[in-house]
Amino acid sequence: MLQISALQLAEILAGIGRAQAAIVQGLENELAGVRSGRIVPALQNAAHMRDHPEPTLVDLPVRVCLNSMGRIPPDPAVIARDLERLISGTVTAATTKDQAAAASAPAPAAAPAAAPAADAGGGDAMDFTKPA
């Protein structure tokens, strides 16, 4: 029987998210504005970002796809932590709806010089448990 770890599943989800983001980029190259006008709103709707900002196990793959479309790719270790948290059913009491919404929103486009500073602070771009 095959047993897959949370990190392995997270790597699979990150890879699928990258493939989906590449398809969206290809569509954007052919049909300017389709990403922001049609695809991103549909993905945000599918991820239930407005309905319940605290991600669920069903919403996680869509949110990984949304984060894959940003400049900073999703970190499989962070996805693995979120998978373990969601599967175990534990929710941190410190996480409010506003914090969850801010943390699960796609990363804003930052200047390339700002990216190393964010990594130096130890922040994770896809950690749904901490505010951005």
C-alpha cells in the first residue's frame, strides 16, 4: 500500500498549481485581460475567499493555484503544514477571519529587490495561519 507524506502531497499540489498557472499565462498571452477579468475572479469564487476566509481542505488546491500565479512560488513546506493542520482538524484560536483573509490572499506583485528582504524575515508567502 502506498503511503504518501504531507510534504510529498504538498509538492504534488505545488506542481499542479504551477502547471495551472502556466496554462493561465498562456491564455493571457493570447487573450490580453483574460487573467484578471475572467480567470482570477472565477478562482477566487471557487476558493471561497469571500465566503469563508479560513481555508478548508477543499479550498487549499485552488488557493495554491492562485498563489502559483504570483511572483513568489508556493513553498511545499508551508503547504504541508497547512495540510497537516486541516487534516488534523485543529484551528488556532489566534487566527481571526481578517488574518486568515490577509494570509490566504494571493501575494501582491512586489519589486524584485523586496523579495530577498521578505525571505530574510522568515515569512512564508503561503502560510495560511499567519497574517501576511
